[in-house]
Amino acid sequence: MGENSSPKDQEIRRLVLIVEYKGSNYFGFQLQAKLPTVQGELERALYRLTGDKTRVASASRTDSGVHAKGQVVSFKTKSAIAPDRFVSGLNYYLPADIAVKAVYRVEDSFNVRRKAVSREYKYYILNSLVRSPLLEDYSFLVNGELDIEAMNSSAGQLVGEHDFASFTSNLGVELKSTIRRVYKACFDRDGEMVVFNITANSFLPHQVRNTIGALVRVGQGKMTGEEFHSIMLARKLGLAGPAAPAKGLCLMKVDYNKSLGEENSENI
């Protein structure tokens, strides 16, 4: 079992983890019955380390196959494990495709989802005539030329507060609102790799992947900028699909008004 605190030290702390993972082998972050998930692996590792059954919460519920470089996860614990052992201890029990990068002590009332002011994602497109075995799990292969200028022109229409209903999937889940604020949406090219950078206050289910699906068609000349704009204005669920593959998407960072190290004086 794990390294528990002594009986005299039963202070309940809220801790925050910065987690990196390769999502290929998981059915998303959130727990699902009898299916491997990132949340399930984290809770299993926490139990083995501390001896306590602990529920974790994430700032962004990444979908099946989506990766993360800077996922933010919080949980409460009575354990008093030494600071220099918490990261290494969890990583000892976690599988090779999940790693805890940092741990912070935060206020008990801190909510990783509600306190977040924005999320930053990148989507990787390999614009090549041939596949890449090394990049297969992390990018969407698109053959033929892509008009990056046209894609950026359409992506610019996403910036601001809009109703993004056309870019979410009808998952049978009632959404309180489909209005989101996008702060940044643009493409960069580095050789054969085309990277879409998007930052928003939050995202609808499958929003980024449906957006990429439409923007790639713009880049291929299969859709005009005017048609892309019409899709936005239609506000019809799923209209922008089909979605691009999950494997090209990565959650890079979750932003807060204060850095997580400043949320509490104790940075562990």
C-alpha cells in the first residue's frame, strides 16, 4: 500500500496536478464503466500511493484518443506524503503513457474547471503525400496542397463571442449554452506540419475537431470562406462535421487568473 500520513496528521488538503498523457489507449479522460480512462488510471495510482480512494476532477474532459500536455487535475487527500515524493510516487504507479509533471497545494475551495479562464489546444495536421510512422499517433494525415491563407482567413471568423452550435456534435446531452468566446484561432506551417492553435474560455463537445474538419475542406478548395461563415451562422448541431480524427488534438494548457503556484503559499 502507499505512504500514508501518521495518525496525528489528518489534515485534508486540496492538491492540483499538471498531467501529460498520450490518449491513444484511453476512452477519454472521464471515468467510463469497464473502459480504460485517464481518470481511472490517476485514481488507481492515488489509491496505491496513499491508501485512500480519491475522486479527481479535471479542467477539461478530453475525448477518446485526445492527448494532453497540460491537463489540470485536482483532488483532496489526508496523506502527508513528503513533497519530493508525490510526483515520483504517482509516476511510479502510473502507466508509461501518463505522467504527473507538477503538484501544487491550492485553497480548499479551488475548482479547476470553474476557476479556469481559458483552455489552449493545438491540432496537428501532417500535410504530406506519404504517411509518417513516427507521427501517426499524433497527427492527421492530409494529402495534397492546403491553402493556409484561406484557412487562416476562415479561422479568423471564429475569434470573438459566437454561438458555435454548428461545431458541436449532437451527443444526446442537453447543453445550457452553445455560446463560447474564442481568443485565438490560427494556423502555422513548419515544413509538412500544419498546426492549428486555438484558445477559448471553454469548448463544446467535439468543437475543435469539427472546426478542423471544416477548415481542412476550406484549405482543399472543397468549401469557400463564405460557406464556412454560413455554417457558423446556421447554428445547427453537427453541421460543420465530419470531425477530424482525435489523434491530432492536444490540450496544451489551462489558464487561470493567477498561476497555480500562487493559489497557495505552499508549492509542493
